[in-house]
Amino acid sequence: MPVPYTAPLADMRFVLSRLLGIADMETADAVLEEAAKIAGEVFAPLNEIGDRQGVKFENGKITMPPGFRDAYQAFVAGGWNGLPVAEEHGGQGLPWLLAIAVQEMMQAANIGLALCGLLNQGAIELLSVHGDDRLKQKFLPKLVEGAWAGTMNLTEPQAGSDVGAVKSKAVKEGDHYRITGQKIFISYGDHDLTENILHLVLARLPAAAEGTRGLSLFLVPKILVNDDGSLGKANDVRAVSIEHKLGQHVSPTCVMTYGDNGGAEGYLVGQEGGGIAAMFTMMNNARISVGVQGLALMERAYQQARDFAKTRVQSRPIENPKAAPVTIIHHPDVRRMLLSMKAHNEAARALAYTCALAVDEAKQENSAAALRVDLLTPIVKGWLTDLANEMTSTGVQIFGGMGYIEETGAAQHMRDARILAIYEGTNGIQANDLVFRKLGRDNGAAFGVLIGEVENFVAATKQKNREALADAVGAAKDSAAWLLQNVKSNPALAAAAAAPFLRLCGNMLGGYYLLRMAELAQDDLAAGNGGADFLKGKIISADFFAAHVLPQNAALAETVKSGGGPVLAMSEAMF
Ligand SMILES: Cc1cc2nc3c(=O)[nH]c(=O)nc-3n(C[C@H](O)[C@H](O)[C@H](O)COP(=O)(O)OP(=O)(O)OC[C@H]3O[C@@H](n4cnc5c(N)ncnc54)[C@H](O)[C@@H]3O)c2cc1C
């Protein structure tokens, strides 16, 4: 029996209309409801099939399992692929905020399939911002439509986190370049969902500088495109194998070879030597989306664990040992786990959607919003994907032994989630980005603006949990001040504290949004707007977070300040 998925529309709407104050809820509702249908009815029923069957690689060709092409076609036929893309490029011109909400649903329903659309959106963004008119005219319409897919090609055997170690080569030849080299771990590097695939590839020109400064970015189509837009001959690029993985079995992870027969034809995107800056447009977009993948799996795991906890009967209630055995949702420890999942989901959703709103504002030349996006991106990616690992594991725990058995589907979410903390820049890299670039670069200015916003809320609210949030903000300020003293003078000590700092920032923001939502829910309850159980549940989520999570920030701040010592004291030989 496929595990159902029901989009959490009530909470999505609450975040959009109440927390973020979106005026046009009519459009938002229409989009959310339609997306919920395709996620629940088309993507979700294939999730387990994709996990069990995986992709096939035979005679150099990759085949998706039955049903996946139709599901992808339904997705693109509905215009979902181009939802946030400007109308001038053939998209629907809707906000990223809605695109992110839609993405949450698709990723929750079938993360392995939805990853294709995630990459397409990043590729579209990259090409719209950095492509010249010729490239845009030739490639964007089909990419936006979803008839062609996009990929990102950074990783090579010796170049993972260290992108500057990329060795793939590019040589200029007339109006194009010849690309040679090998890329590994390329998601959707080949598949049969679309008639063509556009690879965005980092490579190095002859005599280019060492490191990331010497990288340029190229668009390399799987099949060459004639000037009239028709498909021509196959390019000199192919997938040579696929990886066998812990999770996301249906997303083909490919080893790609470029230039077995003299060099793949590629077209420069942006400037020579400007590759990493251009690729970062796609990467930043994808980092937020990968955070949303984390949110999506947490939600999916929560729904399953909740439904199971309401039906599994085991043990008598602790407060009445003579009563008949009860469903496990009556046991306080199971409730604690479920509530932890619920509260973290709601915090994660609020953070991800707030960041998406800032993306839309940044596109309107709002420089404060652009700084906010920069600051939030590593937190969205790092915090939400760490949580996805923890919460999908909690989901398995709620199932007991049945969670460990594949047929319930709980284990799949945990396996699918594991990669989220690794790809698109590991969470260690996100933590470094937060500390050294986002905090250190402007000496804490953008971070200070964020802290100020939370402090203003604490000062104004009458929320009963305001003290817990005030303490959590104090811990964040304290540890940020310590980091700022050390980022330059003792970078290794600061780097050893980066991950606990990222966690602390996530906790603080999660608490901030949950408390704000609890306040709004209280108002709605008093005014009789909305379902009472839903609104009371929002208030309890904030209470839970204030009691169980926010107090951790004081300890995390201590770890930030004193945790690096032992880490650096261990020599290699002592391990
Ligand atoms: C399923 C899957 C799909 C992927 N899809 C794509 C894709 O589509 N395109 C693409 O280009 N790549 C893709 N990747 C590659 C992925 O982005 C890399 O695996 C990831 O960036 C980490 O690189 P690495 O595996 O070489 O690990 P390494 O860089 O070797 O890292 C190993 C460990 O060392 C840590 N580390 C390394 N350097 C530092 C540092 N400076 N500071 C602190 N810690 C550090 C890391 O955090 C990690 O814990 C994919 C990988 C997988 C497994």
C-alpha cells in the first residue's frame, strides 16, 4: 500500500497569510490546492516504487521506473516547472514564495523525482541571470517548459568541498568551447524524462588561475541544438555509470565523461573566469531548495508517525495501569516525539518561507532583503537538513520495530534524508559560510539587524515564552561576539565552533517564528477565526519549543566559546 501524503495546507496558509501577511491569498490558495493534488495523487503513489525499483542503467542508457515519465509530464504540463520564472522567459511570473511552498509538496511526495524539477529551477535562474541573449533564446524556453532538464556539474573525484580543485578543461574553438574531463555524483546526469539535458559545467581554460578564480562555466547540451531550435546530433558527453546509494534510489547519480571523442561542445555562461560567481546563482538557489527538501521529509515522516501512533495499541496508560491497553499516542514519550516533529516542522516551514519572501524582495532591488537571504541561506540549508536527519529518525522511533522494516515506508524517509546534509555543500561547509562569510565579512552587521528584529519582538510581546526567547537571543549575541573576536585571529578555533553556532541560530529563529505564530494564533482564537484545534496546536508548538529546544541555546553558546580547545588539542596521531 503506497503511503499517502496530504499537503499541510492549513499550516502553509497560516504562514503565508498570518506570519508573512501575503495580501493575494486567492492566487496562493489556488496554486497550493492544485499543487497539493498533483503531489498527493501523482507524485506520492510512486514514491515507494521509485525506492524499490530505482533507475536502470543498461547499454549506456538510463531508464526511470514505470510511471515516472507520466508523472513528470503531468508536472510540466501543469506549468509547475516555470512557476517562479519571469513571463518574458515563458514562466508564470509567480513569487518564489509560492514556488518554495509548491516545492515542499513535491519533495515531500516524491523527493527522488522532484529533485529533477529542483535542478531545473536552479538552471533556469542561472541562465536567466548570466546567459547572453543568444543562449537565453536558444535554451531557456524549453528549459522553462520542462521539455529539457538542467544539471549542475561541479564535483570531480579530487574536487568535492574544494571546488577550486576542479580539473575539467575547456578550450576555445570558434564561437564555442570544447570541454573534456570527468564529473562524478551528477544528479540527473542522464535519464529519459526529457528529450534533452543541459549540463552546467565548471571547467578551466588554458592558463587559467589556480583555485576557484580560474573556473569558467559552460552550458553543454546532451544533444546539440540547431539554430532553428530542432535537435541535432549527440554531443560528446555521456553517463558512464550510476551510483548505488543509501536513499533517493530513483534519482540517477551519474559519473559523467566529457570529451571521449575530442571534446564536448559547450557555450560560455557569463565571463571567462567568472564561473564560480555564476554557479553560485544556481547553488544559492539550490541550497534553499535543499533546505526545503529537509522540511518536506520532516513533514512526510511526521504524517506517517502520527497516523501510526493513533492506531498502534500497546501498553496500558501510565496513569491508570488497570485500564485497557491504549494506542501509543497516549504515552507521554510518544507524544513528546510527535510534538518535537510537529514543532520543528512548523519552525522550519516559517524559516524557509520567510527566506523565500526575502528572495522575492531582493529581486525588487531591495538590498536589505538580499543581505537577509545571504545570511539565512546557510541556516536554511544546514539547520533544516540536520533536523531532517533527526526528525525522520524520530519518525522511525515512533514506529518501533516496524519503523526499521522497509514495508512501512518510515525508513525510506530517513534514508532519503541522509544526503541532504551532504550535497549542495556539506553542513560543515554551510557552518563555515555562516561564520566566516555571512557573520565575519561585514563584522556582524547583517546578523545584528536580524538580532535587532528578534529583540524588538521580545520587547513588544506579552507572549508567555518571551523570557525563553530572550535568553536564546542573548546566547546568540554572546556567541556571535566571541566568534567575531576570533574569526581573524584564530580561525581554527572559530571553525571548530561553527556547527554549534549554526544550530544555535536555527533554534533562535525557530523559536522567534513559533512565538510570533503563537501570538497570531491567540488573536485568531479570540476572534473565532480558524479551527480551534489547529490554533491551539500552534500555541502548544511554541510552548514545546520554548521548554525543550530554546534552553539548549545557553549550552550551545558555552560550547561555541569553549568547545574548540579540546577539538584542536587532539593531534592526528592521538585519534
Ligand atoms: C547523491 C549525491 C548527489 C550529488 N549531486 C551532485 C550534483 O548534482 N552535482 C555536483 O556537482 N555534485 C553533486 N554531489 C556531490 C556533493 O555535492 C559532494 O559529495 C559534497 O559537496 C561533498 O564533497 P565530497 O563528497 O568530495 O566530500 P569531501 O569534500 O571530501 O568532504 C568530506 C568531509 O570533510 C569535510 N570537509 C571538507 N572540506 C572541509 C572544510 N574546508 N572545512 C570543514 N570541513 C570540510 C566535509 O564537511 C565532509 O564531512 C552529489 C553527491 C551525492 C552523494
